[in-house]
Amino acid sequence: MSMFDRTLEYMDQLQHAKTAAAVCERLLGVTSNFGLTALMAGTVPQPGTPRGQQKDHVLLCDWPGEWLERYVARNYVDHDPVVSHMKQLQAPFQWREASQAIVIDKSSDEVMGDAREFKLRDGLAFPLVTLDGQIVMVSLGGESVELSDVEFGMVSLVSTYAIGRAMQLHTMANKVIDHIELTPRERECLQWAAVGKSEWEISQILGISEHTSEKHLLNAKSKLGAANRVQAVAEAIRRGYIS
């Protein structure tokens, strides 16, 4: 079975999850194979949000309980370098990249140091956009994270799909999903993007310019309400445009 077929199989399992807890359990069942054993997903509170209200922003959580309590009590969300990096970068990244990309001050270093106490030494993070335009920050962590480039892409896509499913369960219960019409060319570009092809490679396969393939992907991303290409692919798979 190819990596993409295995990815689609994981997504099918997630789509059949009926609760957010089941989504969380099934996602970690996949990511734990790569050392990602803990999950947090939620909207980022505005600066100054009372600590008692910060947990209201959590969508999915499988962090160690004591770590979550400390994170909220010490208002770490305002100093977490991973959160800061997510606000600047729309694509998936590993935690270690955040430490390399931004200036780490004493408060940021304290956050990462405390995380290591709970066996959260590295991880994967990315932002998503909800149907009403809110940004959801997603972070998976563990003690020893080992991901090849191909595995990083697969885990990013499966995780994005899982969070989308959780948001669907959370916000769209008993509602009809709005129909989105993608053009045949937008579907083709997404299909190739799903297997890791770049804009240039897609242009060569379809016999179009790189600019045109990029435009089709941007249009599809906009129609699907996606923050990045990974989310666009995940949403296209959910809606049956990619199989």
C-alpha cells in the first residue's frame, strides 16, 4: 500500500469518528508512531483574556493535565515561541524551527523548558481557519519525534483532516455543509498537490504554465476556506473531490 493510500485510509477512519474524543484518539493512534503523543488544538485567546476563560478556547486536548494547568496559570500562550511562529507562518513546521526562527527571551525559554519536564521536547504545529474565519492553532508534541520529509507531509495532512473533522463535529452538528463548486482544473491541481507535487511539477503534468497551476490552487484554497495548501487538500478529500 502506498503512503497516499495509507493516508486516505487514516482519513476514512477519522471521518467515521463520532466525537471529538474519538477524533483525538484515532489521530494520536497514527501520530504516536512518529513520537507525537500529545495534542492541543484551539483558538488563541486575545491578550489579556482572563485565565479562567482560556480553556474555553480549547477544541481538542490530550496534553498532560498538569502541563495544561501550568500553561494556563502562567499565561504561557503569550510567550510560547511555537504560538508566535504559527502567527507568522501558515505552513506546518516542527517546534525546533520556531526556536531557530525567532528571538528566544527568558519567558519563551521558560515555556520550552517546562514543556520538556512533561516529555514534550519537539513537535509539529500549524494553523487552520474555521468556517467563521477564526484561526485554530494546532500543536502535536512528544519526547522523541522522528519524521522523514514524506512522513512529515503525511502526518501534517492527516492531522489537518482530523482537526477539520473535530471542527465539523463541534460547529456543524445538524447543519448542512455548504456546497462548494471546484472547476475540473482546480480539482486536478489539488489531486496532484495531494501526492506532493509542486506548482511547477503540476504545470508540467497538465501542460499549463506554473503561474496558471498556482492560480488554480489559490482559487481552490480560497473556495475551501483554507489557510494553506495542506488544509485545502484535506478539505477537498473530505468533500469527495479527491479520492
